[in-house]
Amino acid sequence: MKKIYSVLVENRSGVLCKVSGLFSRRSYNIDSLAVGETDDPTVSCMTIVSSGDERTIEQIEKQLNKKLDVIKVKTFDEPASISRELMLIKVKYNRSNRRDIMETCEIMKADIVDMSKNQMIIQICDLPERIKLLINMLQSVSVIEVARTGTLALPKCVDTE
């Protein structure tokens, strides 16, 4: 069972270490972690994806709420949220596979953002599953380097009247 935690924390040094330490001390796994400032520069939002059984998921939420630097914890399931991940992938290309790489990028709605004589950097912002799919599709060419963000997510919009 996967769960997404959106954790608002005070934006100061040491908070990330305290929160990640909570996971490691209890042997909970962090599948993905992304942290960034919110519209308020004194507050950061940590988006943490973790998996485990129902009891583990509940314990993670309870432990996060106990932390002094934590302002608010929201949890949601993947189907109830919109999630995205960003990836930059540098590949080596040649005359024979260049067109195939460009077609793959077009199909996957990825952009070529930098290029030299024999290398290119491709950018994609999409669902984590589609990021993995693009990596698999580019395995036939020489992948030089990959940089990925963690998952970012917000609960789906619900009109309240």
C-alpha cells in the first residue's frame, strides 16, 4: 500500500534531517522525497511517498504529527491526487538512432532541451510510471546520466458549495 504525505514544515536547517531520521529509526522506507518552499518563505512542503501495511502507514502519520517543526500533515492515495515527477536524462546518440529517439520523445511528450554532436538531454514532466517507461524505452541507446525529482502531488480538486 502506497501513501503520499504532504507535510508542511518550518523552513529552517535541520528539519529535513529530523523528518528523514524518523523514517530511518523506525525502518520505514521513503520511496520518494521532494522538498521546496511554499508561497510563504518560512514554510516548506515535503512530499513523501512511502509504502507499507495499514498499521505502518498510520504510524508514519502519527509520528510526523508529533514532530515540533511539523505544521500540518495531509495524507492521500495516488488515485485521489495529481502527481508529477521531473526527469532529465542525458543520452548518447548517433546518426542511425537519432530519429528514433526524437520519435520516442514526441510520443512520450518529452522535450529535447540540450544537444551536442553526439549527446542530448531530454526533459519530461509526467507520472512516475511514465518516467520509468521512458527510461525503459531509452535503454537501447546509451544512457549517460539520469536526474529525477521526487514525486510532487496535490489532492484532486473538489468543488465545495
